[in-house]
Amino acid sequence: MFVNANTFAKPATHLAAVQTYAGLPPKKPVRLYADGLKRVFDLVFALMIAPIAVPLIALLWALVRIEGKPAIYAHSRVGKDGKLFNCYKLRTMKLDADAILAKLCAENPEIAAEWHTYQKLENDPRITRIGRFLRATSLDELPQLWNVIKGDMSFVGPRPYTADQEAMYENAGGHAYRSMRPGITGIWQVEGRSTTTFIDRARYDNDYGARQSLALDLSLIARTFGVVLAKTGR
């Protein structure tokens, strides 16, 4: 009696289920751009813009120093695979910004509610004079070019959040963030920006995670220049 080997063959569609049952993680689909070429693009693009970006950062650094030092602000953010990294920005706030925020929230429930919803304030007294310009144009984020070169960030990706914001973000349904490097710009940065709540970012990031491509990244970088000129940041 002959038995057809195909009788016992596992259909390809059940491969992930079989691997999980056997205690093996399911194989992830290979995405050529997201899993490799995106990093190459980041490094090439960083080298291309460095001759313009570096002198501009130096000039803005000097202007920020006039209002006090330090001029570069490093803050811990959550990166790819949950790894914490120092995210660099030109300082836009007063040196006692944390104390000012705590006092404002304690004294004014409306301000406390605004901070909880948006994780920012529309009329923020903590921001310095030059800082207001830097935030409006997003030029305060130029030092993140170093984060891109180091591999902490990408030019395009989710906006990085802090460790204390992670639970709020994940409760909102954010599931794609940890699989990507955070970005200097991205879908939320050009479409949502200051008009959406903090938890809305999860929807933008999930969308980007599913649609990553070179064409989309180039489009978002191009649109970022329009956002900078429009000065819609805060």
C-alpha cells in the first residue's frame, strides 16, 4: 500500500500556527526597505544635508546660548525594541521648566487637563523667546541628525515618546512603534501635529508601520518643508 506524502503535508497557510504550537516564533515577512534599505537611506541622506544642517545648528546653538546654557537638551526617549536613548534638541524651555509645569498643573485644573490630553500646552509660559521660534519651525529638532547617524532614530518614523508616556500610548492601541526607529518627521508630524491628542499618535504610527516605503518617506520629507515654512509647531 502506497501513501501519498502530500496527505500529511501542512498547508503553507498553517505554517505560523504550527511554529507557534511548537514553541517557535512565527516567521516575520521580509520587507526589503523597512528591514534594511531604510537605514542605508538615512545615512546617505544625512551625509547629503550635513553641509547645510551642521552650520545651521551651530548658528542656532549660539542664539540659544544667549538666553542661557546649556543650548543642547538631551532627554531620554523610548526607541526601537523599547531601548531608551538620549534624544537631542536645541533647548526651547527655561531651565526650571519642570517645576513651572508642576506648579501650573497644581494651581489650574484646566491646564492640568490640557497637559494630560495633549502632552503640551498651547500657551506655554516655560518656552523662551528664541524657543518659540524654534518650536514653530521645528528647527529645535535639527540636532536629532546625530541620533539618525547613531542609529537611534530615522528621518521618518513615529515621534519618540518618553517612558512615562508608554502606558498611555499602548492603551490607545499603539502596536507598531517598537518595531521602528522613531523619526524626526513622519505622518503625525505633517498631518496631526498640534491639532490632535497624544493618543491619536498611535493611529498614525500604526498606519506608517504598515505602509513604510521609500516613496512614502520621500513624500513626508518633502511635506515637512511645507510644515516648517507654515510654522505650525508649538
